[in-house]
Amino acid sequence: MKKLKKALSLLLAGVVAATAMLCGSVSASAASSKTALLKTALTQIDSRATDVAALGQDLYMFFNDTYNAVYRIGSDEIKNWRSTGKLKATKIAVDPEVAKTDWDYYTDITFEYGDYALWGYYKNDNTITKFVMKYDKANKKITKVYSTDNYIGISGDGSMSEFIYDSDKGKLTLKILNNKAKLVKQLSYDFSAEDTYSRWAVFRYGSDTACISYYRESEADLSSNEGIKGGHIITVDKNGKTKTVADNLNRDISVGNNYITFDRRPLAGRSYVYLTSKGKGYGTFGLRRLENEVFKTDGAVYVYTINDFGKKIYGTKAVAEYVAGPDEDLQYKYALVNISSDKFISAVYDDMSTSDNGEMFLVKNSKGQWGYLNSKGKKLAMFDDAGAFTGSGKYAPVIKNGKIYLVDKNMKQVSKTIKADDNSYLNTLGDELFLYTYGGKTYLMTNKK
């Protein structure tokens, strides 16, 4: 799969082994009571496409290694598919300047959060040109609003935050632009001292808060394990309003939906602080205490984060990420944590996400099996492969014992089966739209009502 990232929850899929919870075969009488499954080969919509990625708002990117096209498949089209057996898709025009490049969606910022998305063009020199794109529903086209080779983030309404780091001149610059690419605010900071360092965060995942920080450290601070002295964190919103939210030290920052996370004391105790966009504390966690409860460390490098890479807090639940190992061989592990009690409530998994508002979590275990947890962290079932439940979707696709079928949230098989092979995999693309492969071909699938 090209350069697409699997962090986007609606695109998650994997490979997984059987548990005794569900049986892969059903009797003839039982099968007759289950809904049929409809399938359509990708080539029936786009003869060049070999895979599909969800872009939000019923938009889908059909692609192969050297080709991209965007189609809209809405609920009306899926409903008509069920009644007629034929699936129709509307092709969406893409700005010619972008269409001629080998573009990809960038850092998983799609039209899920509004009419604006961030795409990227990976160039031969390993740099990325970023395109801010707008979806014009009325005219069925996607147009380019802005492009840059700098770091950039967007909010759902198209507001932009562009970060420029000039190490030669010792200057940080953060620009806030509106959705017409007009400058709203520019912040610039000098850091000519050799012991001054900076961190920054742009609009991400629908957030409309960016931040910039700078601090000083010395070898004495590092070697004595006392942490870093000094440092500032300044936020700026899409209207250009700035606020100093912390004079604590800072090592890592991420910005999500109305919150900012930063590491207050990265060397002494590893206490992580979570701030709302207004600068109020949301929660504090001590890594060393929590890690012994679930994560088994051997003294390797480790980082504990919540709400990064698109993950959110759901009530008092969040996905915790643990990173261990040398830089060239990092290992990522995940567990559910209750932020009100600082307790882990699930086992550790190799992958974890939710498209279901924290009611159901899609997980991958160390054996390569995929399955589901409920909101309490309880394992429900594991399969050879499994796709995500969505916030309004009643069913999810699974593969077990060479058969593809749909299950409900009670892990009950609700559909008839389609044959799978050893190389089959599947994805959830939307509430009623799924993808799977068989015999080297890729198909779209839905359940017939």
C-alpha cells in the first residue's frame, strides 16, 4: 500500500487467529436467516485502481502505486446498490496542479473534520510539498488553497498554522493563515544561544490551537537527571490570539481537539501534563508508576503518550502508547487507561484504535490476530482479520477460517459468508461500506437488506 498511513481509524485493518468465541461455519438453516453480502470489484468503478482509502464525507481515494482518483460513494448510492445490485460512484475533479503529482493524504488529515484536508507530494529529495485542499460539494471538485514545503497544520474550517524553523539564523516563525491563505498572525522568536531549544505544534486533527515553545538546557541538567530549567509554552488560535499557558519546561508537544499535551519533567519522574486550549490542567500521569503495572521495561528508551496521532479521550478512557527500543528498532505497544484513576484497564496490544467513540476498540495482539475490546477494556473476540466498528455502524467485517462475514457488537455473526484466502485482508471504509481482497483482486462489500 503506497505511503498511506493506518493511523486513520476508518482505514484500520489487520490479520488475526481464531478464538472459540465464534464459529466460522453455520448450519444451512442458520445461514438462511442471515443477510446476504454484495460485492463489487474495484475495477468495475475504476479500471486502474487496486486499493481504496477513505477521505471523509463519503469521499474515497482509488489508487495504485502511480495513480490516484477521488470518487464519492454516499448513503444513497449504497442504498441503491442494495436494491439494484449495481454500485455507482461519482468521480470528483481534483485541482490539475495536484492531480499531476503522486499526491497522498498527509499525516491522516482528511475531510473528516470539515471541507478542508491536507495532502502531500513526496519528492525525490525526501521532502514533502503539502497541499491544503478544499472540497466543493456543489461543483463536485477539490481545489488547492495553499501549498508549502514547511510544516503546516489545518483546522476543520481551513485555518492554517505554518511553522518555519531556520537554524542558521536562529529563528522560529509560526504563521496563522485563514482559509483563503491570508496572514492573520505571525509569531517570531530568536534562539541564538547554543543551549536554547524549541518545540512546536501546528493545528492537527481538527484542532484550532497551535503552540510554540522554547527552553534552555545544559549538559549539567541532563547528566544530573534534574530536568530542564526554564522554558515557555505559548498558544495561538486561528484568530491570532496568543496566550502563555505555561512557564514549565517542555520536551514534547502534541495538539489535538482542544487540548495540548507536554512533558513537564522529561528526565525526572516523567510526569506528563495535559492542558486544554485555555491552559487549564486536564490530567497528570507518572510514567514510572504506571509502566510497572502493564508495560514491562528493560531500561530502554520509553515514552508515554495519550491523545497522540489522532487518538482521543473518551469519557475517562484513553489510548496509552508505549515506545521502547533503539531508534532503528522502535517497538510500539498500546493499552487502555482510565485517566481519572491513572490505571490501565486492558492488556497490552501491538495496535489499538477506535472509530466508535470509545465504545469498541479494534486491537492487534502479539500473534498478529485482530479483534475487539469493549469500553471496559474486556477482550470480546479475536479473528484472522477484523475491521473497525464506526460510530453509527452496527456491524464490522471479520475473517475467520477462510470465511468473510459481518459481526455485531455482541460478536454474533449476522451475515452469510464470502470466501477468503490466505492473502485476504479487509478494511472498514464507512458505516455500510467495507473492503476485502480475494484471489489478488480487491472488492467493495456491503450487506444486502
